[in-house]
Amino acid sequence: MNLEDTIDAENNVSTEQNIGSYQILYRLGKGGSSEVFAAKGPWDQKVAIKIQRRPKKRRRFLQELDIPNSFYHPCLTPIYGYGINNEGWSYLVMDLIEGNSAATYTRKMSSGKKITEAVRICAQVSEALGKMHEKNWIHGDIKSKNILIDRTGQPHLIDFELARPLHETGRGGFFGTRSYAPPEQHEGKKLTTSVDLYALACVLIRMITDNLPYERISNSKQAYIRKTAQPNITGNVPPKLKQLLLQTLSPNPKDRPQEGYLFSRLLCDSINYTPPKPPIPKTYSMSELSNILKEGNLNVRSYIPHLYYFTGASRELAHMFVEQKKEGQQQGWVPPEFGLQWRQKLYDYPSKTIRCMILLAALGGNLRSNTLAAALNLSRRALKEELLKSPDILVYNNGRWNLRFGALDSIILNHKSAPETIRLLNSSKLQDLIYCRIARYISKGNFTEACNLLRVWIDEKADTFRQWIFLQRLLRKGVQLEQYRKILLYRLEGDWIAALHLQTSNEAKQMLKCLESINQGAFHVIGTLKKLCRSTQIDVMIGARSVYSEWHIANGRFHKAARKLKRLCTETDMYPQNIGLQQRAIMHTHLAQTLMLHKIGTQLEKWSITDSHRQMIQRLKNGSLDQNHIPMDKLTNRLPYLKAKSEIQNRNPNDQSIEALPFSLSLGDRAALLSNPIWRDYEQKLRLPPSPKKI
């Protein structure tokens, strides 16, 4: 059976086909040695899967996996994983870039804009090449199709199959794409890093003029033409840029710019282009807010949810509200002039907008368009048209509406009478929302029922900031909820263990006993952990999935670990996401996927509010995070995967340890091990299907 039997090589691909844990959706393209498909991943995200289509190319696929892990740059696309199907064909899983090739991107632009955009894009790609050139590597196949521009205008350099260190060039054969290659590449000679810049100059010329600098001719004449003919650069190209392009297309490699960083600077200088600074976000991250509180000598742990809620993390308001809190601890966070300004301003908004604001204020915001529209008896289109007229107070993001800052909640709710709020909350379309029932009880003054419902909600769901809002409303009414206040603060810090210690349920006690046993090296409780993964109590479920996934990682069962983490990583709340990402980082550490570790670390950094969390993130970015809860050092001699891994790392591999792995690991997990270079000399001992010798 060959690849055509697994995946239709023609245009139509069955969406029922799976590759590993990925469901094929449709084909994106086909090249000489590979085929690329869009697929749905285990986290419900769309990805691109590149499948080997030519025999004996496994090492090239592994090299393509290694390069983004070795040369980090925003233009390099992270590769999530590597796999092998039953027939021995390799595949790579990477980000799906939805956009156009470099030449297509600029095709319909005006002449002036073409030049600016072409220089911007090629300068960024040249910077990425500079990362490779620093270590004497070349991409080797720069062309328009290998530079994709996404919807934001960010370029992505792809396809590293032909990349190689300079010392592996000059062996007499041609590799690359002839229309973009310099004469020495056509002749199979020793190459320099300028080969990539020559090809990038060809891309830039095509982006500006819609044509390549040399006509397509027979392969045997390609090198001769490039040595003897002047490149064709038509159109209104600025003289300084044209001179640089001619220099970069010189047949003599020594006359060209020699590395990507230099060429990037020369490109920008040639048209006096200054790369724009990244726009300053309108909001702060949690980590940045914690720093502002530290600078104001305010307690970070106690005050950060207040600051986030009242200001909506607004850069404009955060410092103002911190100053107010410092000056008048008893008066609260909201400056008097701010409150007065908005009380007056509310009279300027239409009644439909006010009704929407009341619902958002009463329910803690973050409501879907269809929920709001149904509650207000409006169509979604009419709702959106109405609310988009008030961007100063309403924010629309990812299909959800919010008030721009929580400090408006009490102002808005006091703007209308309590009966008006209750009437809106009585909408039949909102009855399934537990927080709507809590809001209704609070509006009616029934704080006991509101408190009981809030406890159930916090026990069973992760909706941290909305829950904090309702908890504060009840605390202001004199209700005793100190235990739940502490639980929410621990969740903000990502500390599910501390949150569990405050709970008295049998499942919470079971989970803590499991953790204690595991820390002592007793693993008879793994079956109990598996059952607790289905708990309806959110802290128990998160803790159980966190530890159980780590147990799978310790056994080398990466796909099972990923399935257990799926629920955490796909939640909308930061608490389960935070825990899920930390455990995914352990998995990527075992597979030596440093670019994924950097990506996860960057995301976790935004939520980091404690020094211990920041230290963990730093370890993660350095690639040293290999355990959170499982004492893997105690398991090294007890689990086949950890034993074999330890022996290989200590340069004392034992054939019997490695040969035992196929009995405990699936093909998918054994193939994933090749992501880490330490395993690549043991393909046969891992009993991986050999790379096919023919199609």
C-alpha cells in the first residue's frame, strides 16, 4: 500500500481521512517531494500537514522540523510535531498560514505601495535569513511561493527541506528553484550565504514588476545567462534600490551583500524606509498590571483582580486608578471626576444601548451577540449595528461584548431603577445562565440564595473574573465568602493545589491524597486519578488532568497526554488554560520543541503575577521544564521510556531498554520521539516503519 491508498493524490480528499490525531479537511498544494493539507487538530484548531511524497526524504523532513527550533524569528513558522504513518511516510504539523504568496500579495497594489510593501516584507525575511546565516546555514530555496503573507501583513518563510549548512554544498548537483537561483547554484559549486539574498532579490523584483529578472530558458543555459546578461528590472524603481538589486544579482558572489542582517538594512536605506515600531497595545497584560501595583506599593495578590476589573486593563486608566487607591484607601479605586463624567455622559446614549449596558453591567460582561440579541428582542445584525456606534464604552471581541471598563458597572446600574434591571434579567433567553439567576437574586435583595448559587458556580466552573465580580458584590452586602475569595485568588495565580486545600469535598480530599502518594513515589493511585479527571468540581478536574497527563508523558504516551489536556487548553478561562499550557510545555520539553516552548512561555508570561510563576516561565523558555507534579527522577528506573531516555542522555544507551519501547508505545508516540534528535539513531530499535524506497 502506498500513500495514494491512504490519501487521495488527486484534488478530492475525503474529510473522513485521519493522519495520526488530525482530521484532513482539504488539500492546499502539492510539490515535487511533498503534499500539504489543511487539517483539524486535537485542540480543534486548523493546522497544515505536510506529507512526504518522495522516497528517502525522512531526514529532510526531520531537518525541516529542526530549523525553526534552532533559529527563532517571527517569520519562521513553528512546527508542532512530526509523525510517521503505517506505510513509513513522514509528516509535519505546523501553523496554517491563510494568506498569499509574496508576488500575489502585491499584484494589485499601486506602484508606490508595491515598492514599500515589497521592501518591508523582504527586509523582514532577510532578518530571518540572518539568523540562519549567523550559523553558516542557507535556506537554499527562496522563492515567492515560499514566502506567505498572512491577513495581518506578516510574512512567513516556509519550506526548509533544502536548507543545509554551507559545508554540505558544492557537491556537483543542483538544488533549489532555477528561476531564482544564482549561477554557482546552477553549476553545483560551493555556495555562500549570498545565494539566499540573490534569490530574495529576485522575489523583490517580481513583487514590484510582476516579472522575474531573467526569462525562463533551458536548464543548461541558466548559469550562462546569469553570468553574461543584465537582469531585467523594469518600471519606476528608485535608483538606490535598483543599484542594490543589481549588486545583489551580481554573478560574482563576492560582490553581493553577504548576510541577511546587512541586506535588510540596505533594503530599508535604499528607499529611506523606517520599519514601524510595534503598536502599543491599548491594554496591559496581567503581568504588567502586577508591576504597576508593585510600583505603587500596593498588595499585588489582593488588588490585581480589582485593578483588572475596574479598568479593563486600560493603559489610560490603570495608573489613574492606582493613584486614587494610594491616596484614598477607604474611598476605593474610582476617581470622583471619572464617576461624575460618566454619569453625565450616560444620558447621551440611545435607550437600546443603555439596555444593553445594563445587562452587561449586571451580568459581568463577556456576553455573546446571540445572547444579548435574544434578551433584547433584536436581530444580531441590528444589535451589532447599534452597539458599534459606541466604541468609547462597548468592546466587541471574538463574538462577545464587554463594557470597556468595570468601573462603569455600578454607575450604569444606578442610572436605572432596580425594577428595570430585574425586568431585563427576567428574559426567558437568560434563564440557563447561572450568573443571571445570581444577578436576579442580588437585585431582589435575596443574598442567601445568591450566595448558595455562587458557591455552586465557583465549585463547578472556571469563569474567574466574572465570579470575582459577583463575589465582590456579595461581600459588599456583608455576606461571608472569605474562603471563596481565597480560592479565586489562588486560581488567578494558577495554584490549583492551594485552591483544593480550601475545599472539604470527598473528591478534593481524594485528589490531595493522590498527589501526596505520588510525591512519595507511590503510583498505585493512578487509577483514582483517571476517575477524578471526570469530576464535576473544577479544581479536582484540573488537578487530575494535570497530573494524569504528566503521568502519560513520563511513560512516553504523548498523544494520550494531549487528549487529557485538550479540555484545559480549549477552555476560555485563563485558569485551566494556564495549567494546560504548563503541562503541554513539559511534553514539548521531552520532544525538544524549543520554538513551541518559547510560544507557550510568551503566552503564560502575560498572565504571570507571582515571582515563582515568572521563574517557572524562565525555566520553560530555557528548555528545562520537565516536571511539575510527577517526581520523574524516582521513576527513571521503573518506566521503560524514562529509563531509555536517561541512558541515551548519559551516553550509555542500552539496546534492551530501547527495544522494549515498541511494546508500550504506539507508532504515533515512537515517531514523535524523533522530534528530539537524541532518538534519531535508534529508528530500527524503535521498530519504526522504514522510509519507503519507491512510491
